[in-house]
Amino acid sequence: MFRFESPQYLYLLLVLLALVAIHYYIIFKKKQQVKRFGDPVLTRQLFLGVSRWRPEVKFWLAMVALASFIVALARPQFGTRLDTRERVGIEAIIALDVSNSMLAEDVKPNRLEKAKMMVSNMVDGMKDDKIGLIVFAGEAFVQLPITSDYVSAKMFLETISPSMISVQGTDVAEAINLSMRSFTQQEDVTRAIFVITDGEDNEGRAVEAAKQAASQGIRVYVLGIGNPGGAPIPIPGTGQYIIDNEGNTVVSKLSEEMCREIATAGNGSYIYVDNSSSAQRKLMEQLDRLSKTKMESQIYSEYDEQSQGFVLIGLLLLLIDVLLLERESKSTWLGNLFRRQRSFSVFLMLFFSLAAMSQTDRDYIRRGNRFMRDSVYDKAQVEYQKAIEQDNTNPISHYNLGNALLYQNKAEDAMKEYETAARLEKDKLRLAQIYHNMGVILQAAKQFDKAVACYQNSLRNDPTCNETRYNYALSLFQLKKNQQNQDNQEQQQDDKGQDEKEEKQQQQQQQEQEKKDEQQPQPQQDQMSRENAEQMLNAAMQDEKATQEKIQKAQQQRQQKQLQKQW
């Protein structure tokens, strides 16, 4: 297979055709002038030592050299290499406790931030594994479906906070059960659940859930974070601490015994997390011990870059052009070269400039990729920016720069680079990945309508990507949920306005009735009014009773999930 990465440069070949036409037009004019001086054969004898064919050869050497450089700029790519790569890894789901007790500061900066840093480092250490995120407190929900998109994982990790879940408490069992349902349907894959919590399981069903997971071949690891001695739970932005119903300051203690029981029941292990880095090291050791299994195979094509060959051809032709004199000479080519120092200097300048032009762009990208693999994202950013300075039309440079910025939590800048890459990219698979990353940024920013559009564009270019399908379904669900909540709020406002209108009408009717009573007093009517009033009161009491029954019923349904503790 053959293609040009930047075919727009081939239009420069038209300029060469124009130069050839001008060249032969000049030759024709010169011949016309020579004929006016006399016989062409006799005139030629006057120019002894001047070669007839060397100027023509030098001209075509220069033209072919320029054509080679133009083709090199278009970046020809001959053939493809079909490589098969097997993904060998595990499926891991992180169940992260986001209850209010995770705000305790016995681990710096606090329990939740420490947990997020550990998960981030865990993601950095993964290569071909799949990871999912579940957050839980009094209830649990999927923050990120299981995926091999580590950029998405780190983006969603940054948005986690206790305010995400209204029902507080710590229901570890619900988190484990949801994790079991969130794995893929692929068979013979090593699976593990990593529960990060302070161990205050208010429901007490976690051990049974861990046993059920172990029976399905899923290991359950528990990372207990916090101090067994306990610490108060701060209320963000107030400088105060959470108190219980009796007015006492709540002290949240790490329940190591509970954590060990859960880990033992789940055929996993317990890791104590403190301010040191030992827990991170133990976590990575546990990951390495898990047996890696074949998850999927990928067959992909990679184009072989051939621009360097055309650059070398052009340089070789220019070298011959410099060495070849227009006049016939008995001197050696080497002697001619050193006698023409100016031409030699120009040749050297052209050689190094063209060599730099053909190599710098790719070299910067390769160096940036090495920094990305080493997680040195700021230096990778610099290399990709240098690559863009050399060729700002290369979508790969913009895409890689966007990734480097995204890993540094510069989502807005990354979005701009992705948008530029999307405009320039022609390859469908790479374009699908660009739109996928754009969707991740928008989804994390809760702009679900725009995220859905990006995921749709990604799936149009690559309908087989499972990660994109998962994120698309999740964004669509969140978008519909937001629209439903907005509709409910608007309905409540309409109902409130209608109630106020009816109440105002009733007040006006009552005032008019009072005026009539004052003008025409009738005892029998007074008695009937009292009866009507009692009827209205009874009706109001019935309405109130029905309303209270609805409220109590809703509260009972809510209390089925509501825990005794709110931290």
C-alpha cells in the first residue's frame, strides 16, 4: 500500500513544471539571438571549452533534486507492517469510599485525597489491564465503566468528592455487589476488586458480599485508610467538625478488624494505608502477583516512512550538480569542489538544513513519547510543542500534546489541541480516538450533551471501540437524567404558581362573601357558613392526611437505603 501523509505539498511540483517551461523558453530565445550573429556552427567554435550538454545536465539534476525534496515533504509511506499484539492483563475495579468520614485528616492531606493519589499511581503502573471506578457511601454507583482508557480513568478520578452521593454512610457490601456486576462478560479473565475505605461498614453485609465474590473467582482486596485511634471529620469551608445527634464531635476510626475480615473472605489481602509510601508499594506488588491472562488481540497496520530516502537522493543529486562544472576542465572533481568554496558552503548549509527538516519533526515526537512512557508529562509537552513548531499540520503532534496536557489536568488546553487534531486528521481510527478523548473531557465537565456528540463522532469512525460505547451510554444516561430533573423542577415551579393563583382566588372569593354577609345579615346563612367551614376543614384535614401518608411512604422507601450514621 502506498500513500502520502501530507499530499498538499505535491502541488509544488507544478512550480517545477513552470520552471522547466521557462528554462526551455530562455534556450529558444538564446538560439534566436545566436542566429542573428551568424551561422550557428561557426558561432559555436567561438566558445571553445564550453560544454553543450553540461548546463542541461546540471539543470535537470537541480530539478530532480527539488522534486525529491518536494516528495519528501509530502512524506511518502510505502507498504504497511501488519503487527498482532495480544493484550495480557487483568480486570480491576476500584471501589472508592466517598463518605464524609473520608474527609478526616489523620492521613495527609485527607483520607480521600490520599486514596485518589494511590489510585492515580496505580493507573500509571498499568499497561494492558482494564480498570473501572465505583464510588460508594450509603449507596454505590459506577463512576467509570471498566475500560483500558487510562486517560479517562484519571479524569474521572479527579472529579470524585463526598458531595456526589446524597445518602451518606458506608455500605461496603453494595460497593462489592455493584463491582461484581460491572466486569465484562469475557471468560477466563483474572478479576479483582480493590476496596479503599476507612472500614466503618454501617450495614454489616460486606463479609457475605466478599465471600460471594470469591465464589465467582473474584479476589477482594481491602485498603484500610486512616488511623485506628480516630480523627474528627471536618465540614469543608466552615472550620467546624461533624457532630452526632447528641451534640458530640464525631470521631471516625479505622476499623482494621472489619477490613481484614472482608479481605480474608474475598481471598485477597489487607493493606494498611498511612502517610508513608509502603502501602503503594504493597499494592503494586499485589497487582504483579495476579496472573495475567490474554484479554484480546489487536491487529494494526503501521506505515513505513520513506521520506528520508528521497532527501538522500536529492542531496546526492545536488552534490553532483555542485561538482559538475559547466566548462570542460581537466581538473579533478575534488579540486573543483574546493576551488568553489562558496558553492561548497552553500551545499553544507543546505545539507544540514534539509537533514534537520526531515528528522526534527519525528525526533521531537519520539522524544515526547519516551517522556510520556516515563510519566514526565511536562517535558513531553515541550517536545510536542517543538514538533508543532516544525510542522503545525501534523495531527499526531497536536493529539500527543493534548494527551500530555490532559495528564497535567490542563483540560481546557488539551481540548484546543484535540480540536486542531480533529480538523487535520484523515485517518479514521486516530480520529475516533481524538473524539473519544474530547468526550472524556466534556463528560468530566458534566457537559453531557456535547460529550454525547463527541462519542457519536468517535463511533462513526470506529464502531468497534467498547470503551467509547460504554462512555457514550453513560453520558446519554446522565444527560437524560439531568433533563428529567430539570423537567421536574419546572413542573414544581408551575405547580407552585398554580397553587398561589388558586389561593389568591379563594382569598378574593372569601372577601367578597364577607362583604355580602355584612350587607345582608342572615342567621340561617351564618349557621350554614359554619357547616360549610367545617366541611372545608374536614376536606383540608383529609388532604393533609393523604399528603402526610405520601410523605411517610416516600420516607419509608428512602429509609430502606438510609443508614443510621451520616458519615
